[in-house]
Amino acid sequence: MLTLLSPLALIVIKPKTKMMRTKFLILAVICVFTFSCKNDDDQDNQDQNAEDFAITNENNYYEGDLYRLYLDAQIEITNNEIISLEEQLEQDPNNVELQNMLDAANTELDELENAESNQIAIEATLLGVPRVPRIPPVPPMPCTAGACIPNILNYFTISSEILNITIVFRDMQTEEEIVTLQTNEFTSLNDFDNIISVSTIDFNGFTGDFIADIQRTDANNQVTNYSVSGYIYQ
């Protein structure tokens, strides 16, 4: 009597003839071999997933750099707003509305600077991880402001504290969608102690000005929405 080592293992069959026993034995061996190979293949695929991604200084862009660009821009805007409000209050020191606006702007600035400090701390753990530089080298400088991204990009890299992310790239001129990256499944890179993950992207040859709308959720379930502009170059 022989029991199949498979999802059908609860079914036990007693062959009646020698020929049937032979056929049954062959079938059982094939079945066990098939399931064994499948499990081995699945494990091999899991082990090789991370090895399939070879990130370089040219083929991947770090999402945290988009966030830093956004924070830098917002901090500059808020600082300018504070300066303007302070100047107005010098002329009208009893204006309650202006004072409330100034207080709100200072609170916003504190929040932005705290967010930037946290992001800088995260980036400090990524030293040695290759990626397209946030600020392009001079020369050459294909972009003068915002995010500067090559259209040969293959991957976006994401810090390990991000649980899911959506990035929608749109043509700034036409507002048509270029590509959307939306995922909560990332491949951790073993070469970098799994502190960073990777997701594929393809701009389909697009070049030009873009705006990107990003929503991300971190390990504390904090949802952050932000937008950045830039240029995709060839």
C-alpha cells in the first residue's frame, strides 16, 4: 500500500494487480518528484529575486531624494512667507490676522524641518548605495531645477520603512500620464543588508518636463502626500 506525498495524501489506494501496482508506483514517484522540484524552484526564485537587480548610479532613483527636493522647496517657500509676514507686521503690529498667519507659518516650518531631519537620518544609513544623484554633477547638468531623471531609468529604490507607495508621473505640458508606479511589494536588496528595496519603472522613452504626485505610507502608518516637478532627459 502506498500513500502519495501531495495535496492528495489523504487518498490511499490498494492496487489489485501487479501491473497496476507498477503503474501506480511510477505515478507516485513522478508526483513526488514534481512537487519536490516545484518547491526547490520556488525557493531558488526567492533566493535569486534580489540578485536580478543590479542597481547603479545611472539606472535607479531613490524616492527619498524626491521627498528631499519637495521639503527643500517647501522650506524655502515658507521662509520667504515668514519674512514677508514679519515685514508686514512691522508696519501693522496690531494686526491679529497677520500674527495668526505668522504663527501658522512658523509651525509649518518646524514640521518641515523635522521631516527633513528625519529624512536626512534615513539617508545616512544609505551611504554606499548607488543611485542617480539628487543634485546633478556639473558638468554636464541636463536639468537646472527640480528632479533630474534619466529616461533610461530601470528602478526606483525605496527605504525599508516605506510600506507602500504610489508615484504618478505626468507630462507638465499636456498633463497626460507618463507612467504610474504603484506597489506595496518590494524586493529587498541583500547586497545592502535589506535597508533598501527596489521596484521597476519604464518611462517608455519620454523626455521633457514632468510633475510627479507621490503618496507613501510608512511603518507607522503615516500617510504622506507630496508633489515635485523636474525633467526627464535622454
